[in-house]
Amino acid sequence: MSTRNESGLGTRDVVMIALFAAIIVTLGLVPPVSIGVVPVPITLQTLGVMLAGAALGPVRGALSCALVALLTLIGLPVLSGGRGGVGVFLGPTGGYVVGWILGALVTGLLVKHWVLRLRGRGAQIAGYITACVVGGILVVYLIGIPWLWLASGLTLGKAFVGGLVFVPGDLVKAVVAGLVVHGVRRAYPIPVK
Amino acid sequence: MNLSLYVRGNTPLHRLPASVKFGVLFASGIALFLTDRVLVLGPAAAVGAGLLLSVRPPATALRRQLTGLLITLAVIFAAAALFEGVHTAFVVLFRLLALLLLALAVTFSTRAADLLEFFERLTAPLARLGVANPAKISLGVSLVLRFVPEVHRGYLEIREAQAARGLRANPAALVVPLIVRTLKSADAIADAIDARCYPPPHPTGRETTP
């Protein structure tokens, strides 16, 4: 019997998806850290989401985030601050969790088809950061903000402004994620998938 | 880490099957968005609160789940009152409150395993089409639960080692070794799973791969 199933994911892929989901959950468990530039402490959970796409690749990164979403749905306190349950998806910020899945997919696609072809340390780091900004911020907000609009009854413009409060922190995280992925790929290169 | 938000109990909500609870939650989600009347939504929120209290959640769990929720709702209420008028603000507040309290009641009163089984039945058509593989999904879920404490311990070890060398908490320096360490362990774990021939060859009792 082969270890690959219909979607071409072997046991090793399932393990990596699960381990990365565990990393995302863990980064939500640890106390928020202050990063120099932003005065407010920020949680590292969304950093894990950017890293999932950039380190594992589009399919496995997206499945990692989908696994975290599934655990949330069945009532495990896996989101930062110990939040969880189906209520997360019915609430105003549920779109961000759903957005993670697509965000990791887009980050992974950009890394797989663009960043890995770049030459030079600076260009690669800049590429990783760009991939994390596009996937981990733009795409996530593209789903998160309309969700906030639908769930809150605010006008789209107001929801947009309200949804932007996390952008400065997320930009810092994208830079950190870019540096981290570059470091990981140098220390332990794995094929993206 | 507390592994589940489920609260042990034998209240009427605990005894209802997960499918019924989810069906009601889904239907009320639609119904609550069909009306704009405070006179309907206000009592709906009260019913939600009543149902939540009926599962007798411990105060600590309740406080933990409600604090963040109430802060978000307060911000949205204030913004709606400021920009859209007080009436809209109350409509939004009661609607979200009713829905989210009801959802919390479902979460508190339903075992994670029961919910997982319900979603498995819900996605059974996908599994038959070969899009999803229930055995691999449940393998993934149990691996996450097994490895969150492990990864967390790794995180603390790395942070302590770096602190001992005089390094301030630096997310990049912390997360790189955490990920490398975790990815390296993936090989050994995958080998151990394959050696035990998991997942079984006939997860759905159908014919195996061609």
C-alpha cells in the first residue's frame, strides 16, 4: 500500500501540516511580545500563519491553517487568548481565521513560483517579506473586512477603517516572518509543496 | 493548556445531538439577519444568555470567553452608535449577542469528538469524491493535540537558553530554531506512523487505490 492518498499528500506531509498547526497554536499561547517599532504588545499567532505558507508552501500551508480553523470550530481554545468555538466564525473577527487559509495559500504560491527563483540574500528576504504582506495581510483583510462589515452592520467604509487597526503590527510581523523563513530555509531547506 | 472548552454536564443542551444543535444554530444565524426589530432581537439575546447559563459553565471559562467578545461588541456598538445611529447600534449588538451566546452554549455543551464526527458525516460526500480523507484529517487533528505541549516546551527551552546567553526576547531569533527543530522531528514522526501502517488501507471500507 502506498502512503500517498488521492490529493498526493503522504504521511510526512500530514505530519508537517499538523506540526505547523501546532506551531500556530503555540504562538497564540505564548504571552504577547513587544517588538521595538510598535509600542503595543502583539501576539505572534498571525506570524505563524505567514510562516506556514512561506515555509511549507501553498497546499500544506493552507491545510495547516485549515486544521487550526477546524480545531477552533470543534471548540478547542486554539486562538490567541484561549478563544475558540463555533462562535468565532459567527462573530465580527471570524473572517480573519477563514482568511488565513487563503492567505497562506497565496503566500505559498508567491514563494514557490517567485521568491525561490530570486538570487541574493537581500532580494530573497525582500521577496519573502513581500509574499507575507500580500498573502498574510492583503488576502487576509480581503476576507476579514467584508466579514466584519456583514457581521457588524457597519458601512463597508467604516468596517474598512476599523479593520485596519492591526495593519501596523501585521507589517512588523511580515518583516519578522521574512527574516525567519530565510533563516529556516538556510538552516533546513525543505521542498515547498 | 485546557484541551477543550467542553463543560461536563447532563443538562438538556448536553443531551441534544450535535447535529440538532448545529442545525438550530445555523437556522438562528439566518433568522437573526432577517429582522431589524429590536423587540425581536433583544429577547433573542436574552434567550441566548439563558441557554448559555443553562449548560452551567464554570465562571472562569465563561469570563475567559466573554471578555474578548464583550470588548469587540462594545467597540462595534460604539462605532455603530456614532456613525449609524443608536437604533442600528442596538440591532447589531443584540443580533451578535444572541448569535454568539448561543454559539458559546453549543461549544460548552458539545464534546469535540462529537462535533468532529458530525463534520465527518457532513463532509462524507467530499470523502467519497476523494477530495478529503477522513483518516488523514483525524490523524492531523490528533497530531496537533499531541504536539502543542511538545512545541510549547520547545519554545520555552529555546527562550530560556537564549536568556541564559543574555539575549533579549527577539521573535526572529526565537522562532527560527523552533521551526527548524519542529520540521526535523517531522521525519521521525512520519516514519513511526508509516511503520505502524497508519492510516489503514480501507478507511471508508471501499476499494483501495488502483
